[in-house]
Amino acid sequence: MEFFTIGLPAALTIEALLYCLAGVALGTFIGVLPGLGPLAAVSLLLPVTVYLDPLLALIMLAGIYYGAEYGGAIVSILLNMPGTPGNAITCLDGYPMAKRGEAGKALFTAAISSFIGGAIGILVLQFLAPSIVTVALSFGAAEYFAAIVFSLVAASTITDGSVAKGLAMLGAGILIGTIGTDPYTGVIRYSFGQFELMDGVTIALVALGLFAIGEVVMAIGVKRDGKIFAVKLRDMYPSRKDMKSLFWPSIRGSAWGSFFGALPGVGPAIATITSYATEKNIAKNPEEFGTGRIEGVAGPEAANNAAAQTAFIPMLSLGIPGSATTAVMLGALIMNGIIPGPRLIVNEPELFWGLVASFWIGNVLLLVLNLPLIGVWASILRIPYHLLFPGIIAIMCVGVYSIHNSSFEVLLVLLFGLIGYFGRLLALPLTPLLLGFLLGPMLEENLRRALILAGGDFGRIAVRPIAGSLLVLTVVCLIAVVGLGLMRKRSNARAEQAA
Amino acid sequence: MKDVVGGLAIIAFALLFLIPGLGYGVGSMSQPGSGGLPVVAAVAMILLGLGIGASGFIRRGDEGQAVSINMSRVRHITFVGVAVIGFAFAIESLGLIPATVFAVVVSSLADPRSRILPTLVLAGFMILIIWLIFKVGLSSTAPLFVRPF
């Protein structure tokens, strides 16, 4: 009900519609653009959102995020290069279709399946988030602490597979998060003699350094070759048979995407792999996959868009983001003075329902943007990167400076940029660092409160049913990730011996 | 080599935070102090860093362990770094427009394919965009030019 009474009116104002359109158009653009992902784009806009109403800011940032999943499919199909990690699987059948002269059909399939995935993902978000809130409202400090630990450990270890590196980077993020005045004791921590650090580090600086500078510099000098296939709108009209063969894979892909998207650390990429494997398993002639099957585009494209929507569930219902991009968006809320957590939906119903309503509007806009305007997006692929990145660096500097008119913060962003760049060169994962930085203060606050309430006895935290099960789940998750890693190593070694 | 360097970097970072952290007061289990979480996190990082470094040392000959640092990478990060540092100083002493031009021109030098004329056109375009977003749209107070008096 709130969706119609609160959400739609909030999302249908002229301003909200304009920010939604700006977000999804920018997202498609970023998805198509090589060398700049949605994470970097959302970070780049973070300084701007300080000036905006929080709902408008979130509508735009979210639009960039799910818009990039649409745009990323275009590059996968036309250039055999994934626009975002969630579009990598789309290359497998999308690019062969383009080579065969069916680029239009593949793009049409991607757009429609993306829309189906997005719609199902929003429905799941709309119904699941408020029910999680009713449970989470009864959480005490112990439960909250355990939920943060589970989310951080899962998100730090699952994606990259290296438990030690993920946890070490998580520790680095938690340490950076403690910079500033300790609200409990008034002790100033790690200011290293700089008075600018006494209030702590703003999330915009960490996100921009790690993801904008790091990513932009890594992409300089990367060679792009390959032919870009031309597409005309006329080629995109699908036959009834095409529509039939894309429908069920899209539904199954949406289910995988909705499930994996909501879990911390799993995200769109794993959802697309699962969806592709499912379609291949149930196909009558699985050997045709990889040669340009509609199902191979439809399933994964539905999966990544569903996952992009359900990723908002933990972020909006618990205030605990499970991925770097949703963490940055939560940062935008924090910079706007909104306290994330289970009370968000209760206290700010307009923000939650307005955002959900904007997702519907945004997905419809994306369908309109992607189908008739495909030629425009394809031409963006021809912009050379050396004419892009200096502009990105300049706009990032101005954005950072404009937050507090502080040159010190521009230098600080560079420091995080160096961490981001060398972290990438040394294969150290950066998402755990960002999540640790954002959730570290919440983790510390709840741990302290829980310990004081339990009289210093950690056992009394662990025997609470919800807190205890979440901690056990954390350990199980760690063992599973380590075990899977060992198994993979052993089977690789066996394959080498056999060869 | 990759994991050896990575492990050492993690240990160095942790030590930077461990030493002051001990001075903040670790506290007790029932009354954790300001240094409690930082010290636990830093000690855990040191142990993990040792593990990462040691396993990297054992597998130092592996293919995935090579660190790919070459002259072009040094060029990329140096010019972008100088562009950002220069911007930070120029914005206060010269103003928004000179700082933007500096950032665009110097960072473009990171890529040997950049040519001066297209770069200057890009700089002009960026001034327009930045003026529209930050001055017109967000009424930022940063001055376009700083007068030297």
C-alpha cells in the first residue's frame, strides 16, 4: 500500500523523474564506456550528492548502478568485452550472435531480459525488505554485532576466494574507519598530527581513491582491438519464436539473481554463472551454448539485473551493505545525515518507497533508452580512452575539493588512490577495505555495547539464539570458502599431473 | 613475489596503526577502551600478512606471482599523481580554472597517445562542465580565478 500512497507520489515529481533519467542514462553511458565501472561512477558523483535531497541523490546513484548492467550488455555483445563483471557471461553467446549478423536480436534479448530481471528483483525487494525490518527491529547490540561480522566476513572472502587477503584488507578498512575522535571516550585516534583527520575520513575520499583513481589509472594504456558491429533498430524486431525462447530463461535467471543478489559478497557475477550453467544443463543440445544461443544471453542478463535490485535489500533493511557499490550509496545517505539501520524504512518511508518506485520508472526508462537509441550507445564505444581519463581526473579533483573546500582532502584522495592502484597490482581485494571502513564504526559501537551488557563475557553474546547462529554461520562460511579453495587447488594439481 | 610484497605491505600498514593504538588504552572485556578494536585488528593483520608473505615466498616461482611493474605503469601513476597534487596546490593559489587545466593537461601526459590540441579542447570542455555542475548547479564557493593580491 505504501508503494502507491507514499512511493509513487515521491518518485513522480518532475525533479525525481529528471534525476532518475540522469542516473539511468549516465549508468548506461558508464556501462558502455571502457575503463570506468559503475562503482567508480557512483563514487565520482558522491561529492555532488552532498548538495542534494537524499531521496534524489539515491535515485540518481541507484540509476547509475542498475543502468550500468543494461549498458554493460551492449559492450559484451558488440565488442566481446564485459562492461561490468555481471555482463561477462553475456559475451559467451552474445558476441557469437553479433558475429553471425544477429547483433540486433542479441541486444533486444538483453534489454528485454534485463527488464524482466529488474522487475522481478524489485518485487522481491519490495516484499522482502519490510519483513526483514520487522525481525531486525527486535535486534539488540549483540545481534547487530553478529550480523555485521557475518556480512563483513562473507563479503570479504567469497568473491575473491582468498580468505587471508580478504580478511587482512578488511582489517585495514576497520583501522582507517577508527581515524578521528572516539565517540565513547573522546580519545582522538590516528590523526597523525593533522587536525583535518580529527573528524575522521569521509567515505567519498576512500571510495574515490580506491575505485575512481585506482580503476582509471589501471585502464590507461590497455589496448582495445576487435571490430565493433553496426546495429540498426530495424534489425531488432524479434520474432514470436525469439520471444518464446527468451521468456523462461529470463524467469529462471531472475530467480538466481534475486537470491544471490541479496546475499553479502555473492553479487551479480556468481548469479550469472549459475544461470548460464542452469540453462546449459536443461537444454536439449547443450553443445550449442557458446555458439550464439538466445538462452545464453537471456538468463544471465536477467540474473545480473535482478541481483542489482535485490542488493538493496540488506542495505535498506539492515543498513549493512553486502557489496562495494551499495556501500558507497549508503555512504551518500550517511553524508546526508541519515542514520542507516532497520529504522530507516520506518522513519523515512518516503525514502524507501520513493526509491522502490523510482526503480520501476528507471527500468522502464532503460528499456526506452536501450531499444531505440542503440546506435547512440554503440557510437560511444569509439571514444578513445586518452580523451576521457584526464577529464575524469579533473572532475574528481573538483568534486573532492568542493565537499569541504579542502586541498588536504584532495591529497588524501590521492593517498587512497595509491592504495587502490598498488592493491590492484598486488591482487589485494579492495571491496573488504571499503566495507570495513564503512561498517567498522558500527561494528565497534555494537561490540562495545554488547560486551558491556554481557559483563565482558563473550560467551553470553554467543549463546543468544540469533547472534549465536549468525556467528556459527560466519565460521561455516569461512570453512566452506577455505575448503572450496583447497579442493580447487587439488583438482588443478591433479589435472596438471594427468597432462 | 606478488604475495611477498603484499604481505609485507599489510604488516607495515598494521604496524603504523598498532603502535599508536597501544597508547589509546586497550581496556578490558567488560569495558573496552579506544585501543581495543584497533589493536585486535592490527595484530590480526600482522598474522595474516605473515601467512600471505610466507605462502607467497613458497610459491615465488609461480606464474601468477610475477609483479608486472614496467616503465609505462610508472608513467601512468606518476603523471596522474602529479596532476592531483598540482591541482591541490593550484586550486587555492590560482583558482578553479587554472587548476582544472593543470589537472587535465598533466594527467593526459600519462598516455603517450595524447596530443596537445585535443587535450586543450578537452580542458576547455571540462571547464564548461565543471562550471555548469559546481558553479551554476551547486553554487560552490571555490573561486574561478584567485587574484594575486
